[in-house]
Amino acid sequence: MLSLFESFFEKLLTEYVLFTDILVLDEVLYVSKSKYKVPYSTTIKFLNKLVSKYINLEPLTLKEYVKAVEIVEQCGLKPSDAIHAAIQQHA
């Protein structure tokens, strides 16, 4: 029987289209190493399996930068959060 986490993860991967950007992957690497002491190689192997198979990696372009600046100015979000929001609006 699947655990609650496994059931959630399976549903997420089969019922939704997932998007992320390179900044999220950078944050995952940083936090897994600094907070949880997971070696980079372990996290990279995990991310490589997920990203290539289940997750669409969205590009960071000038268009996303311009939109992120607009979001920062209008909503007061932190720049990194605004970049994520701008990417998702274009995904």
C-alpha cells in the first residue's frame, strides 16, 4: 500500500503538468546541502530523474525579467519570488 506521501506524489505526477525554473533547482541544491547535509551528487541524481521525466523546465529570458520587475514594483514581492511568478505566467 502506498504511503500518503507516495499517493500524493503519484497523483501530482499523473494528473498535472509540472513546471519549474532553474532558480528552483538551484534552491533545492542549496537547501539540501546546507540544511540537510545531502551531498550535491545525491540531489543532482534525484533532480535529473524528476526533471527529465516529469517536469518542464521553463527558460529565464528578458521577457521573464521584465515581467518580474513589474511584479516587484506592483506587488512588492522579493525578486526571486517575482521571477518564479513571471515564469509561471508565461508557462
